[in-house]
Amino acid sequence: MNKDLILSLQSALKQEKFDGWLFYSFRGSDPIAENILGLDHARFATRRWFYFVPASGAPQKIVHAIEPAVLDSLPGDKRIYLPWQQIQENLGEVLGGFKKVAMQYSPMNSIPYISRVDAGTIELVRSCGVEVVSSADMVQTFEAVWSAEQLDSHLYAAKHMREIVDVAFREVGRRIRERVPVTELDIQDFIWQEFERRDLMAGHRPIVAINEHSADPHYSPDAEHSLIMKEGDFLLIDMWSKRRRPHAVYDDITWTGFIGASVPEKYQKIFNVVRDGRDAAIKTVEKRYLGSETLYGWQVDAAARQSIADAGYGEFFIHRTGHSIHEEVHGNGANIDSLETQDSRRLIPGTCFSIEPGVYLKGDFGVRSEIDMYLAGDKAIVTGLPIQDSVIPILTW
């Protein structure tokens, strides 16, 4: 790790008015620490280690005698412990004189993405006379902000994903018109082949769901449950992918269609409710991001949720409005959430997140409309245009 990253970590600490950042891991318990510090996730490590970066001064390492080289890629003085009592002794010496130390800790586990350090270790650190505070906002700076190359990779994926939506709906229409049997699993396979053809990859296959399956937000077809598509069915496609390049980032979108020439009113009505919630969230981001007020993920979720509640469907919107997007489809930045958690992290420049409200009528159908937003330095950008404004009548394509 180069000196520039240490200086960046120290700059973030000074901005937050923290005395230091204490990284800790046991058997890979904190991948965030490994990511930020540039450690090898695959390296064999079985003992606890600590790495302390003070706001000013040289970093300090605490490592076990069995694995003394585990942090050798990092700058700083090394302290080696063998009996367990030496851990507390070394921590007391390293943290002596400091008052407020950040760790991957979330009070009351309010942000599970950040809550990587166990309660016992927090108690151990507090016993050294320091206050442990959450590193949540600093983690965003080092774990969620995109490079210029990552933005380019997202825009590549967004362009091709938007095209895949169209070709997938056309393929459904073609098979229905030609009376070729087609299932949810068939279209999932078709989309997966499009990923391969377009140099895209994903950790999991896309969601292809018709009728009552679309009312399950995380349904995924398999050989046992895949339904046969027919004229008159409602179809939801949720897919996510990234380019096959090191450090590429994801695009994540959801579209809905009706297998027919005209869309019944009941589907369009619910879509309009979801679309209006989505657009309320987008407008909140655009207004507050360029204004003088700080923008938080929970505020954006609240705007979408209020819109859907005002339309009478609040009880059917059963998940957060969106999530951070990075090298993992669900990243470690701020989520758009005031339901599952109240995400108190700031939405900061250089990060991306989904906006994907939904209304799910169990046993009947569900609608979700998902877009991605990137926060550039001077504007909030919706990627993958054009976004959906009505249910697609698939048999007219």
C-alpha cells in the first residue's frame, strides 16, 4: 500500500474529527478492512490482527507470532503478541492518548453492512479508554466512490442492459406468436447468453417472473418452479451485470411487460403507482443533491414510500427503495432506506445506487421499476436511458 492511501485515510479522519481508524479482522471477518487496505482476501490468516491509522503520525500493527508477516504489505511499526493477554497490552499502548477511534461498527447494528466488528472486540477496545465510533461515512469514501474507469464500465453495462431489456421482450413476443413453448427459465437462459455475448457477467442469474411469481421480490426460476408463459401473462425482469474487467461495477435494472397487444388497466394502475414513487425519489435526489442541504439515503426512501402510501399501497411496498452499487451489486455505500434500517449515511459524490420501489399483491402480481443513479460532482445522473414510463405491451414489439 502506498503512502498516498495513508494520507487519504488521515485526511478523512481529520475531516470527521476522529483520532484514528482501527482496522481489525479475524479469519476474514472484515472484508471492508481488507478492501480498503489492499490485502489479499485469499491469503491464509487464522489469527486476529489490528492495524491502527492515527489522524497524524505513523500507523501501528498488532499481529500474532504465528503469522507475523500478515500485514507486511502495510507501512508502520509492528507489535507481536503470543499469549492473549498481550493483545490488550499492545492495544493499550497503541491507543494510549487517543480519545475517539473509528471502527467498522454500527450502533445498535443499524447499518448491518458496516457492522463487521464483534461486540466483544468493541468491549476490548473500549477497555483501553477510547470511545469507539462508526466508520460508516469514511467507508463510503474508500469503498463506494467510483473511479473514472469504473464509471465507464457502468455506462458500458447500462447501455447493453438497456438493449437486453428490449431483445428479451421481443424474444418472448416472437416465441408466443410462433407458438414456441417458452418458460421463465428459458428467458433467464436467453438473458444469460446475452450477457456472455456482450462481455457481461453477474454473480447470480436474473429474475424472470410471471404473474404470481412477480409478487415475490426475490423469486428466481428453477427447473421445478418455472412457469410456462402464455398470452395474457404479466412479466417482470430484474437483471444486474457488470463488464468482465477487474474492478468493473454493476448496472441493475427492472422492467415489466404484458404478453398481449394492450395492457389491462389493473397492471398499468399499479405500475403508475410504482413509477410515481420512483420519480418522487429521483426528484428528491436531484433537488437536494445540488442544494445546500445534506442528502441522506433514508430521505430518498421516505419520498418514494410517501408517494406510494398516498396512493393507498404503502403496506404492499415491503423493501427499501434502493441499495449501493459497486463491484458487488449490493455495495457498501449508503442505501436508499428508511424501512429496513434508517440509513443515516450521507449520499456523496462519486457513488451510485439503485432506486427500485415496488408494489407486491401476493398471489396475483407485483410491479417493480428500477433505475440507477450516479452522483457526479455537479449533477445527479440517471443511467440506462430511456427509463420505463408504462407497462410494455409485448406483442406489439
